[in-house]
Amino acid sequence: MNQSLKQSLNRCGWVNLNNPLYVHYHDHEWGVPCHDETRLFEMLNLEGAQAGLSWETVLNKRESYRAAFDQWDAEKIARYDERKVAQLLADPGIIRNRLKVAATIGNARAYLRLREELGGLDDYLWAHVDGQPVRNSWKSLADCPAKTPLSDAISKDLARRGFKFVGSTIIYAYLQGIGLINDHVQDCHCHGR
């Protein structure tokens, strides 16, 4: 699809049309139901890394994150030591925040426990919505909430299980990103999907 056609489609107002990564993310990932364990784990950590920053900043660093965190292999990440942490904190391709790096390592350990107990994030998350995505019908971005009782409940339970950077607002954004919730606004070309 050529660039002028891409820009002529109606999209949610948060998309930076000048960033092809952002346009692709909006059109092909955001609001699309995901059942891939690796991507579910990746997105949980990227949403946490985004805290206090823009999603576009994290999205632009996504490939660097994949390389730095062993393609989101939770078993490898759970074994990271101080030497690996120092290497990560020196990597300009990721957000070099000690708390966020430590949270990712802790999240890998919490994920492995959750996987052992419940089968993984796919089973765990989709059970909250009986396997069917929540499809909202907002007229504008201003109508979309920052959190809901669903994100509150998942946030609280993930924190209880040892996950970090999983506040309700972060979890709501995560649920949108993995398609558990479809919040494309009514005039967006992705709304009816």
C-alpha cells in the first residue's frame, strides 16, 4: 500500500502517521487478539518499560529490546546475573533504567511460575474475558478510559504473583495492545475488525 493511501485511511488519533512502525503497530497489532506466549510476555514488559515515557519511544526501541533480552526467552531472562544487568544498563538501544531492567528479570521469574501453575499468559489473560475480546465503541480517544475494573483486577493479581510495573493503567494499555480489548474509535478503519 502506498504512503498516501496509508495516510488517507482514518486511524485512531494517537497514531503518528510519520512513523511507519507506529502505523504498522496500529493497523496490524493494536486491538488484534494475540495468543502467542512470547509476544504476550514481550508486550507486558514493553508496556512496563513505557511507564513515564511515550509508547512511540518504546516501539522505536522494540528490535533492540528483542536483541538485548534474548528474543524474550523468559527462561534465559530469569537467569540474568549482575554482569548481564550491567550490560543491559550500558545498552543505548533500550531504556536504561535499573528498576525497569530488574522488573523485566523479576517478571520472567513470575511468568515462569504463572506458566507452571496456569499454562501461561494466554490461558490466564483470556480466561478473564471468557476467550472473547472486549469490543468497545468509542466516538473519540477522549471517551476511552485509562483503566477499568478488568485492568484493576488483572493488575492486582499480577502484582500479587510478583510482577512489577503492572499498575492498572499500564495493564489497560497492555490489554489494548494484545487485543484483549479493542478500543479502535468508531471512525478508525480498524474499528469493525
